[in-house]
Amino acid sequence: MHPTEAVLVSHTAGRGRNGAGITWDERRNELLWLDTEQHLAHRARVGRGGAVSQVCDYHLPGRPGAIVPVAGDDGWLVTIEGSVHLLRPDGSTLRLAGVAPTGVRLNDAACDSLGRLWACTTADGPLGPAGALYRLDPDGELRLVADEFLVANGLGWSPDGATMYLADRGARVVYSFVFDVDRGELGPRQVLFALEDATGVPSGLTVDAHGDLWIAMRGGSAVRRHRADGTLSAVVGVPAAEVTSCTFGGRSLRTLYVITGTNGRRRGEATRVDEPDLARLFQVDTSARGQPALPCRPAPRWWARTVRADPPRTTDGRHHYEIVVAGGYGSMIESALSDFEVTPVRGGIVHLSGSVVDQAALHAALLRLQDLHLEVLEVHRLSGH
């Protein structure tokens, strides 16, 4: 067993406070991930050569846990606090369903082969074993399926869909369940393997096309690869302690992308000097091939009644953004983006604020900045417009 090291994608991609919930959106060849402390959803495009470029960030109305694509829709489902929301490409959100218990929030989530969303819960306070597993059915009902977990966190399925896996961070185990695909029901839980002797606790997970499980180890500076029988086959080292989530992506699904966090601790600049790779995006070129991240497939009648009846609203038909770039100066940018207000800050950092009619226009503006050899650091949709 030969350890492999994860490589930092870039010094800006993924930079934040607490990265989590990374997934692959094959519709756009994009990576999606969340910042649970800053309440952000990130989008980044992966080019043919593997280069990762930031597309935009979305501000969310609360602490997010997971994000998945939606079949037949341009948006994504995002778990936010105790509810499931639709996130539209223009940055607007719509609450679709929620759990009843107070003090409990939805955490990690993934979709099965029939497009049902399965979401774990955890508690922010001392509520005992508040971890549970919910299922969002195609008709929009969010139903409790299993409970009595400590901190339910990572979800995945075997390639044939007949086994579901769930990581319980609090119990330091990974469970397996016989899974009835047609009915969406679970058999009795079984401990597939325990991680009592491992450094860190299991967080997010993904399952490759061969059936191996890749477990992000929070506090363990690693992703562990386990065979379907639970035996450990490899360890991927990550130069940051809080490894929160991992997914396979890229056109061949052979690149493992890893996001790191900060365990919710407030981090000062001095700490970032000692641990510069907190909340960053890493990648590992592997010999394995991942499984596509499956989208949610809502029932057309419920979707039309709930979502299309509540279209996004803007006051002037335009969407307002702030873009932060590095490596240029004001007059050069003003000539390329005359509709944006340009404000130089310091050290080659420039803030741009303006409006566009849609996401295509925003993407065109970002491409113009890249043509000027500028580095796009952040893209924020401004609220209140």
C-alpha cells in the first residue's frame, strides 16, 4: 500500500473558511462545493486539460450542507439549515421542503439511481443521537427513513445500487445497508468497518466504479480508500488536517477532487500562515474511475406546481454582481468592462461592480477578464436587487 499525495489545485480555487459538500456536475463539466461558514456555493469549470477556473459564487440564506444537480432544470438542490432549497443560476433560492425537529440541520446529501435525494442530519447543540436519514421523494415529500445516528455525514451507493453506505462521524464507523432501489427502502444497518484506530473521523465519502469507498478523514489529513469488504487498500495524504469531502470529476472521472475545512474554528491570519492550505481544493490523479454524481429527478407535476409557479424575480431584469480580480489596473479593466464600476484596492487587487442580463453575459465578462490575463478571485451576486 503506497500513499499518494493530493496536489493543491490553485492558491485561490476553494479558498474560504470551511469547505464541504463537493460534487461533480457533468452537465457543465463543473465542480460544486460549499463554504458552510460563509454560506456560499461555489462553481468552478474544469477544462479539457484539467485546469480549474472559478465561474461564480452564490450567497445562500443560511448554513449549507450539500449541493446536487437537478435533472431537467438548470439549477441545483441545496440543503440549508433544516430545509431543502432550489438554487437557481441567477442566485435566487426557493424553499422546497423541511424537517420538523428544531436544532437539527441537514448535512451531507446524495441522490440514488432513481433520483431521490437522501440527506443526513446533525445537531448544532447537545441533543444526543440526533443524526437521522431523510429521503426527498419525487413528489416533494421529505420523509424520515432511519435515525439513532450520532453525526450522519457521508453517503454513497455500490455500482449496482444494491448497497447504500453511510458514515457516522460521531460513532467513527461506516455502515452498509441492503438497498431496495425500486422502493427506496433500507435493510438493517451493518457496520462495514470501524475507524477507531485511524487518525481523524469519517466525513464525506464517494464510491468509485469498481465499488471501492473513498473516505474523507476530518482531522486526519487524508482520504482513505477501502474495498467493498471494508479492508483498507490505500491512503491519500492531504496537506491540511480537516479533510471534509471528496468526489470524482473531470471528463474521464479519474481525478479525485478533495475539499478541506477548518472544523468550524475561527481562524486568524497567524493560523493561516502556519496552515496555509485550510479550506482549499486539491486533486489526485488516480487509476480508479468514479461514478457520475446522480441528479435529483423530481416528478414533473410537483416541479411545475412548486417551482415554475414561483419564477425568479428581479426589479430591472438584470442581475448585479461584484467581481474581485488580481493582476491588473483600473484603466485596463474599464476599457474591457465599461458597464462595471472599477475600484482598485491594493496590491493589484481590483473590485468590479455592475449588472448583467443573465449567466451567459456574466460568463462573457469573466472571459474578457481572463483574456487580459487577470485572475478572477471571487464572484458574488449582490443581494437586495
